[in-house]
Amino acid sequence: MDETGTKWTLPAFNAAEFTKLGKEQTDALIEMQRELAKLIEQANADWLARMETEREFASDLAGKLSSARTLPDAAKAYQEWMARRIETMTKDSQKFFADGQKFVASMNRLMSPGRGSGT
């Protein structure tokens, strides 16, 4: 009671609703972690493949340089290697930007209001 004599009561605690809310929140968190893990795994696989491409470029350049008999042949090998690298770097930056957009879109979708509330 307070000083005016009014009796205060606590609102009814609904354990089922509380449990349901906790489960929904947990399920949403698990889904978010799964989706982010998939995005990270794909990005990791892409970058591993990119490193293999880089290894192939270096191996190819080494082979061409070792077989070059003249300075113009060596310069041509370097020029071809650099052109391939620039093309690959351009693709890498586009891929990085696209992956970033996927990540942001995923986070926006997963963190949107009403997520996990059954709506």
C-alpha cells in the first residue's frame, strides 16, 4: 500500500508468453548466426580461390620470364601479367562491394523490427 491507502498489485506474469518470446528471440539469433556464417564461408572460399588464381599468375609469369630470350619478350610477359592482375583486381573490388551489400542486406533483414515476433 502507498500513503493514500491504495493497494498496488503486480501485473499478472504469463510464463508461457515469456517463454515464447525468449524462444523467438533465440531462434532469430540462431538464424542470424547461420546466415552470417554462410556469408563468411562463401567469402572465405572465394578468397581462397582468388589466392589460387594469384599463384597461377605468378607461376605463369615465372615460366614466361625463364623462357624469355630477349628484353622485349620479358617486357611482354610483365605487361601481360600486369594486365591480368589489373583485370582481376577490378573483379575483386566488384566482388568485395557485392559481398558487402549482401552482408548489409542480410543484417538489415535479420535486424528489422518484428523479426522473431511471429509477424
